[in-house]
Amino acid sequence: MHYVSTRATSASAARNPQLFSDILLGGLAPDGGLYLPADYPQVTGAELDAWRKLSYAELAYEILRKFATDIPDADLKALTARTYTPEVYRNARAGESAADITPLRTLEQGEGGTLVLQALSNGPTLAFKDMAMQLLGNLFEYALAKNNEELNIFGATSGDTGSAAEYAMRGKRGVRVFMLSPHKKMSAFQTAQMFSLQDPNIFNIAVEGVFDDCQDLVKAVSNDLSFKARHKIGTVNSINWARVVAQVVYYFRGYLAATTSNEQKVSFTVPSGNFGNICAGHIARMMGLPIDKLVVATNENDVLDEFFRTGVYRVRKSAETFHTSSPSMDISKASNFERFVYELVGRDPERTHALFRKVELEGGFDLSGALGSDGDEFKDVAKYGFLSGRSTHADRLATIRDVADDYGITIDTHTADGIKVAREHMTPGVTMIVLETALAAKFNETILEALGTDAERPAGFENIEALPQRFVVMPPDVARMKAYIAEHTGL
Ligand SMILES: *Cc1c(COP(=O)(O)O)cnc(C)c1O
């Protein structure tokens, strides 16, 4: 299995194709593109039948070995077994089994179709990012030890990504995490999740500024290539290929758990921001998993909904990005979207590059086929099963109330966006699986607004805000940031 860049040109082709281990620790390809498999491995009906009996960890092994062909099978088996255990996914609620890792719960079964929730948020930080990040932690430790290397992960977070990365990397040999967050801007719960970690390889840096200041600092430090190389700086953002591929597994798991024969199809609705999660669904579908529709659900930041309705991709400026009650979907552009556009334009790297150069220069492109547009490939989107919808704060409140009244469970705000949009795309005879991307406890302010009561907290999180916190406060100053990193990497 080899990987190519979505922007590979003849000049960069010499550095392509790559193996899984070559791209594991990196982000963008050197040409600025994203990595994808040169061909998607195909899954047969016989394999699907055999996989129905597997545990989540065994299924993850079977799928990952198709992509990580340069990691010995025995090592991969041990890594997946260690990652997907009920001890890690222990925040299962009443009516769910932790052993299922991503348990399914049927909400509605009627003439209008069957609506099912797949819980992806029972891991250590109560959000779906654990599903991939926990594997990444184990893969990184394995790969670094093999080559006797070190890695210093440097990133910025406004919430879910930072805590998922820290919980995945805590205590891992060869890895340090330097995570910037805007000082006093995260919720008390999210702050406590990150800052209560006492592991010596985790460094929380509260920046006196907003999230954009944190991102600017990451960019400034990463643009200093000699500093970056000397201090072995890397990232774990959502474009990392290993994160995407780890997410492919739960689409298979959801399908196999919701069906009894490979003749049946299911659809998925995915609360989306950077298009990482649903991109994994697209890959599962390309591998031959019988997925009918892939429904992109956005909040008021509807860049993706606009594209899937009109064929126009129009990124927003930071000032035009709304701060919503489903904050992990508050994006101005979708960093994984290039992976799908590459497919849509017939895997043409030159055209992909030109379209995304246009995004940088002019803020977007138009594939609607209208006069003066950049192409007409929007007509082919339906072939890939994509549909979309949008949800607002009022929709979230109404959906959280509805689901609590009708089914007696409290869903989080992102999942509420998913259910609202899923209901607009139900088909009789096709099970609709909504991916639950976080637990309600993480976004309690909105739960309180919707229901008038607090969201239930999983065991162990009751007093998290009272735990001692370990962090430093710093002004948004590049030189000070570099000095801090240098002091703590000792390189
Ligand atoms: C990150 C996140 C999303 C968005 O996922 P993408 O892969 O960026 O599309 C949705 N919901 C929650 C809770 C998240 O943390």
C-alpha cells in the first residue's frame, strides 16, 4: 500500500509514493497536498461476513493491516488490542456495553425508517477524537522507539483536539506535547480536563489572547524550519492520515452492528467541521462497505452544507466565523475537504492544486457548471452518496429536548446537529446511523439552557474542576515561546 499527495506534480513525484510509516508522524505532504492511498483496498462479502463476529480491536486490526502494510502483523495486532479496550472506553452509559467500544442505540423504528445513534464518545476525553488519537499515541510510541527518535508535538486548541491529544500522549516514551490554549477562554470543564494532567511530558501553555493568537504562534514557530528540525517539532492535526484511517473502522463497525446481511445498506449522518470524520466514511464506502448516503451536518458555519447544496466552496474569514453552541464545528474552512475534491476531479493532482490555490488567492471555487465556474463536477457528487444539512442554536435546543422527552437520553450539542439533519434525510428501509461525537457533560451550559437540568457526568469527572492544575501563562510572544520549548526539550 502506497500513498500519494493530492498535489503531486512530476517535480514532487520522486518523493512519492510513500509507505504508511513514512507519513505517520507528518501532516501535509512537502508539496502542500494531503496524503491518500494510491488505490483503496477492497473488502469482499466473505470478509464482511467474517468480520461480523470480531471484537472492535480485531476489526481495527483487519482494516488497518490493509493500510499499514509496512508494520508487521503481530505488532499491529498488539497495538490495536491495547488501544480498543473497554478500560479505555469505560464511559459507556446505562444501556450501553463498554465492550462494544462504539455501542449502538436504536432511537426510532417506524415507517419513516430506523434512526440509530452510534456512541463514539466513551473514551477518556468524552469526544470522538479519542477514537483516532488513542491509536495515534500508541503508533507514535511504537514508531519512535523503533527508530530511537523523539517527537515534540506543538499545537493550538480551543477544546476537544488538545485534550484528546494530551490524553493519548500522556506518559508515552519519546513524545512531549506543548499545547497552546487561549487563557481563560475555554469552558471550566475543558480547562480542567487538560490542566489537571500532571504527566511530565505534557506542557499546557495558556496564551494571553484568543484562539487565533495561539494559531499564529504555532504557525510562526513552525515556519522557522531550522528551529522546527532542531527541536523535532510535529503536529497531530486532523489532516494526519493515521487519524483518518483509524476513523474508517467505526463505519465498518456501525454497519456490521446495524445489519444482518451484506444485502442491507445503511446511511450515516456526521456532525462535521474539518471533514475528517466523514472523509473516513467516504473511504469506507470506496472500499466497498454498503453505505447508501453520507450526510454532512453543519451548524451555522455552513461552508460544507453550501458546497453540497450548490457546488460552490466559499471559505469564510475568521471574523465571519460564528461562535456557536457546537463549538467543535466552528470552522471557516474544512482542512480535509481537499481529499474529497481530489476524488471528485478524477484524482487529478494538477487540477486539485489549482483549485486550492484559488481558495488561497480568491477564497473559494465553483464546480456548479454555471457560466464562468471552475468546472461542472458537482453533478458527480451524488455518485459518492453525499447529502447535507444545517442546524442552528434553536434547532439544537429543540432537538436536545425532543430526544430527552422521547427516548430519555441527553445528547450533546454536536450530536443534536446530527440528529436534526439526519431526520431530513431518512429513507424507509435504510437504517440511518447518527455518529455521536461528544457526551453532553462537555457542553453543559447548553444542556442547562435546553433542559433546565445539568447533564450527567460519567464517574470520575464529578469534581474535575477542583483538581490541582498544571499550566503556565504566557503572552503571545514568539521568542518567549521558542525559549520555553527549547528549555523543555533539552535539544
Ligand atoms: C472535532 C469534532 C467534530 C468535527 O469533526 P471533523 O472531523 O472536524 O469534521 C464534531 N463534533 C465534535 C464533538 C468534535 O470534537
